[in-house]
Amino acid sequence: MKAAIYYGKNDIRVEERAIPSIGPKDVLVRNLRSGICGTDINIVKVGAGNMGISLGSEFGHEMVGEVVEVGAEVSSSLTIGMHVGINPITAKKVGRYKSLECSGFSQYVVVEDAALDYNLYAMADSIPLEVAALMEPMSVGRHGAFSANPVPSDNIVVLGAGPIGLTAAASLIAEGMTKVCVVDIDEWRLNKAAELGALTVNTSKETIDEGLAKHFGIVSVYGQNVPNVDVFIDAAGAPPLFENVMKITKPQARISVIAVYKSEVPVSLVQLMSKEVQIKGASGYTHEDISKVVEHLGNQKDKLAGLITHVYKLDDIGEAFNKAIEAKGTVKVIVDMT
């Protein structure tokens, strides 16, 4: 089989590797489509071997494929020919520790202790493969969004119109949240948010408080007018933006942080205390998140297809990463593994 191997900074090579063998409790999946994650991008840009992907390793963790071999002790509910999304956190016995090395950019991957609704999720054939490959990142977005316990009456703001922010917004809208606004500085990506049904604010053109006040109105807090926002979902990872959000939150606002910050961010504990703001981190996903996302992939496939902006063949994965790293006119870059 062909497999993309990580060798360091901007160094990905497609090599021939043996198709892995399976044990009696395992399943062999032929990868069909795989997505490039922001984490993959950051590691490839830096070139270190201690950031979750070891030098010389197969890697990739956003994938959909076809079951081609089933171990003797695997449940009969898993059958050859099924299209399945893979949960990389539970796909291997080593668990989350090696989830970034789950062989998403290899043509075949072994799923250990395989079971439906644990590490494999059935995908309807009607879901385009590129859309099905959104299962893992959209589950991250969904988990972050719903960690803030949103309800339909909430005014909700998603910070950042990257893949995670956009899939978080899509999940909220798919589950009945009608007042969702996405904030970013990239008008092209904000148009993608609008296509999903979200309101938008471009903070390169107006301040965040001005933009949000136009959509949601204002409330007075200790004599200061602030936007009437109940929930912030932070998928941006921009320290100045988070500091501004803390200044304009209203009492009892909930903030969920999905973003991976690269530097420390000062937080005003006076604001936190006096306004009783709740800040919660969100990482990974649960079975419930993935199940909901699989449902959305089927019901919202036409809208979600707009998030797939580029598809490359495995032999061109270096070019695919260059495009993803450039981050201009892109949302999700997919690799065709066939």
C-alpha cells in the first residue's frame, strides 16, 4: 500500500508499506478519503517529533473508508463493504496518546477491538465521501459547541471561521439554534458561514461589540452597554480577541474554548467573579457527539459539502499540505486515498 510518512518540517513522503494484518478482534479498513487537520498542519510547519506525531511515522486521523477484512471474533454487525468513519481516539489500544498516528494518510488501517458505535461508525452510501470525512473534525466542533449547554433561545457567537468553528456553527444550527453568529476577519470564510445559515461579523471592518450589538442588541452591565450574547464558542485561538470577549460578556455568559492556544492569555478574575462568567475547555468528543454528527452528515450533506474546498490525490499530499498551510480560499482540504 501507499502511505504518507512524516519526516519533519515540510517533509512528507509517500512510500510503499506492507498492508497491515489483523487479529481476531480487528477490522481492516481501506481508506477512501482523509482530511488534513489544523493539528497536522501545525506539526508539519514546526517539524518536531515530539508534538504527537513521531518522525518516520504514518499519520492522519480524519478518515472514512470501506471495511475489507473482518476478524473472526468481530460482531456480525460489521460487514465487508460497509462505509465507516473511524474514531482515532478509540481505534487503537494505545488510545488518545497515539491518535494523531492513526494512519489516516495510509491506504489501509487496522482498527483494533473493532465495534460499531465505539471506534467505527456506519456511513450511509448516500453521503459523499468528502463530506463523510468531516466526521472527526465536526465532532470536535460539536463537542465544543455543546459543552456550553446551548438552548434554542440563546444568542450564540462562534469565534473563528476555520473548519472547527464552521462545523461548530453547523452543528448548532442543525440542532435548532437559530441565533448563531460567526466572527472572523476573513470575508471569504464568513461567506461560508452565511451559507450554513449563520449571521456574521467581520472584525476587520467593525469592532466585535458593534457587530454583535447589531445582531443581538445590548444589555447594561454596571452602567456599560454590552452585546446581549449568552454563549461564546472560541475556535479562534486569538489572545486579543479573547481578552475583548471577557470585557464585553454579560452576567452568566458561558464560554467554551475549543481553540488550541499557542501562548498564555491573561484572564480578568474580576470580570469572571463579578459577572459569574463560566469558562469551560472542550477537547475531543464523545459517542453522543459522533452519533449526532453522523446524523447531520446525512441530513445536511448539501450544505456541508460547501466546506470541502480542495481535494488532492495521495501522491500530491505535499501540495495538499502546502495549500492547507497557505489557508487562503480554503476550509477543508481532503486527500483522495484511492
